[in-house]
Amino acid sequence: MFPGLPTASLTLTHLFSTPFHFSVPCYQRPYSWTTVEAGQLLQDLLAAAGVGGVTDAAEPDYFLGAILLLDGSGGDLPVARDREPRMFEIIDGQQRLVTLAVLAAVLRDLGTERWRWGARNRLDELVAADAGALRQFGARFRVEVSAGEQAFLENHIQARGACLSNVDSGALSEAEDRLLMVRDLFVSELSVLDESDRRRLTDYLCDQCHFVVVLTRDIDRAHRLFTVLNERGRSLQRNDILKAEVLKGVPEQRRAGAIEKWDNAARLLGARFETFFSHVFAVYGRGDTKIIAGVRRTISEAGGPEAFLNNIVAPLSQAYDTVLRAGDVSLNIDPEVRRYLVYLGRLPEGDWAPAAMLVMQQYSEDRGRAKLLLKEIDRLAHLLRVLCVGSGKRVRRMSEVVQIIRSRAPVRPGEGPFALSRDEIRNIGYHLRSMYRRDAQVCKQLLLRLNDELTRSTTVLDPKDYSVEHVLPQRPGATSEWRRWFADAEEREICTESLGNLVAVTQKQNDRARNQEFHRKREIYRGGVDDPPVLAITRDAVEASVWCADEIRAREAKLFGLIRDTWGVEVAGMQGVGTRSDVA
């Protein structure tokens, strides 16, 4: 099907025989088919086999769909000559495989033949595991479900004669009750058939029904394939898999406490819980992009699942929550720490969040160190965006920051991983002279940050509520006042793209301003009763009487001075008409 993705079309006999043995991972949902789905499958099989219908003609074959199996050993799909037992995890196809195992057990127990030959023995070989699997895995049956349901499945379905036993349904779990109802439906429907019809159905089921089996050796890839193969199913969440990985290594007597720690972190972060693990991996994962495999290694490196929960999940989830809610005034954190976290929170968090989390975890009691590191992270995060580097380069740069934070080595401002090269500083200056054209979103984030520097306060605002407006329009009308104020086309182009010509207003105000004359724009920026207050970054334009090249140069110089004072980057502005200035 795909390169590197083993696939095969296998009959049920081939799939339910040596070397195949199946387990349902504990992160999967319990058995969920009802008599509706199971009954439909049985009726389809009976019709395809030509049993009990208006015609006795059987279809050549019956397709049971695709199933997805995971084999961590790295092998290929077994072939008929392979005799060594192998255990496969069912990633997609649990409901069908378990239901077919129930059907085979019911057909077996309704049979009247002796055990040693015929259809009855053939069915028993589908249900029961071979001796090699019992020795190697402790597996008594071909299909094993989660621990909570396995005892019921064995005692009342898979064991010989168990399908005809009576069961007290009063104390059953929901999944066990469904298994019982499906079992009893099959017994009811099949017991009215002649023995010969049941044999025909058995032969058809074993020889003519087939699956397309897809094998993956990577749990991260399994997660992606599951989504493609089973869009209507319950999404297989990575944190479900990770939870299972953690809990299976915790002794039973301490498992309740481990579950509580995990669930506390999940409740604290809600929808961000899976994102949290991507950040954890960025802190500890050594550059591998496979989240699940990476965190598995992290569990091992941390000293086991309990150490992973106690030393990584619990403290880092608290730190991440603080990072996410920094703007909440009820959160008791240092004002300077809050300020830098709020500024960072306006940026997409993929690159800077792991470093900020680690600072909040390691230095929650050392405010001086926390403020220093967050100030440097803030500086680097914003300037890398002004440099317009891609997300991959930003992540790699921040990974160096994470490593020095983890090492607890001394850090001086602007040095080590926080240092910028001369070429980078030169490019920052170059980009700032046409920031909107290079990246409109970065330009908006920069203006909002400079707005706070102007007010010397932290403004809790949402960047989505604002847009960037060119005071001198990009395309002024041919007869407009703008053409008289900026008669020189080269000067007009330079001034238009200058940071000194840009303000932050609402999208509604932006739509109204467009190519209006300056006096009209000024009134729109001032706003009405329904508009938010004028931002400090826009106030220069509101208070000016004219908007010519001198005003734009002066405002650009003021904003570049703020950048210098905030991030220590010295940038020269426009020196005159048509002059390209360099970084000082």
C-alpha cells in the first residue's frame, strides 16, 4: 500500500492462527458494540455465506475491512511458515476482531461434533492460543482485551462451553454487559439453524472472509493512521497512550496515587494537555519529533514512571498553567515575571513556551533569576520574529536556551544562546524599515509590544482585536492631499513602509480609514463610544496636525529608541529622501 508500511489480505483462519496473537492496549476504549452492530455483522455474514436466506448461493468472498496492528519488535507481517508466536496490539479493528472471536466461540459451543475433528475443533483453534503463546506471553486465548474485561471474556465466552453458561448480569460493567448481550444474540440466532448451516457458515467465515491488515512499528505513526482509517471512531489521543505507558509501570498498590497525579494535570490544562506533552518533549526529548516515543524515553531517563509523574508532569504542568494564565491578576506571581509572560503569550507558543515553563519550574522561588531569564527569552523570541526566521530555526535556537536553563549555568544578558550576531542585528534593522511588508502579523505584535513600552505598563489585550493601519496610505488617491504632502514617489514609498507610519487600530477602524485624508483618519483613530480607547502607539497620529515626512521620521526615531532601550538593538532610521540607512 505504502512504502515501508507492510500490508496483506488475510483470511480469518490465517489471522486467527499462529503466529498471530492480539491484545487490546489499555488506552483503547472498552468493547462498545451493541446488538445492533453485532447483529448487522451476523446478518451480513449469513447472507454472504448463503445461509438462511432466499438463495443458497454464497458470495465468493466477504471483506471485513482494514485493521491496523502495532508491532514494536520491528518485524514484518508474518507469513504462513512462521511459527514463532508474536503479540500485536490492535490499534484499529478492536470491535470487529473481538466480535468475530465471540462469534467463533458461539459457533464452537453450539456444535455437536467431538472436539478432535471437524468444524468444532477448527473454531476452537481460532479462539484458543497455541502452547507457544502460553509459554511466551501467558496468553490463553487468541484475542485478549483490557484487564477489566478479560476475565469475563475468558470465563463466559472463550473457554470451551462457556457461551452456554448462565451469567448473573447484576454486577457487570457496561462493556461486560455488551459482550454478554452480543453473545446471547449470537446463541439465539445461530441455535435455530441446522448443524449443516452452521458448518457452512463456519467454513465461509474461516476461508472466504478476509481483512486487509496494515502493520505499523511506530506508535506515533499508528496515531496518524488511526485518524485516517477510522474518521468516525473515537480519536486516539496521544495523552491516552502516554497515560497507559505511565500507569502500566506503576505497582498496583501505588497506582491510585499515580492516576490522581495524572488526572490533576489533565484537569488543570484541559484542552492544552496534549500540547503540554509536546513542550515536555521539547525540554527533554533531544530533538526527536516523535512525541510518544520521545516521552517514553523521557520516562526511562527520569528514573521510571513515578519519577516522571512526580518530577516532570506535576511541576511542569503547574508551570505551564502559570505561563498560560499570566494575565490573570488573581495569580500570585511577581509583576515583572507576569509582564514578560504576558508579552510572550501574545506570540504563538511553539518555540518559547518550553523555555518559559522550565524557568517557572526551576526558579519559582528565585525571582531575580526568573526575571532575568524571562526577559532574555522575551527579547530573543521577539527579535527572531523580526528576523523572519522559520519556526524550525526558532525551535532550534530556543532548544539551546532550554539546555542552558536545565544546566543552571550562569547567564549574562545578551550572551550565550541569547547573543545575536552582527549579521542578525544588521538584518533586524533592515527588516524594521519594511516590517509590515515582510510579515504583517509580526509587525502587529511588535506595535502592541511597543505600545506597552510607551505606557510603561502591561496591557492585557488580544492581538486578534487589532490590525495594522498605514497612516500614509499605500495607494493614495491621485488627487488626494497625500500626493501634495509626498510629491516625491521615492520618499512616499519609504515613508509608507516606515515603522513610524504604522498604527494599531481595530479592524473596523482600519476598514473605515483606508485611503481617507489625514484629518478624516485622525477622527476615525480617535474612535467613538463603541470603540476601545486609543492605544498609545496610535496617539501620535491622533494628536498630530499634519502627517508629513518629518513627522514619520520623528516617530520612527522614537520607536527605534524604544527598541534600543527594550532589547538593546541599535537601529538607525531614515536619513533623508531615498536614503537607505544602516544599522549603527
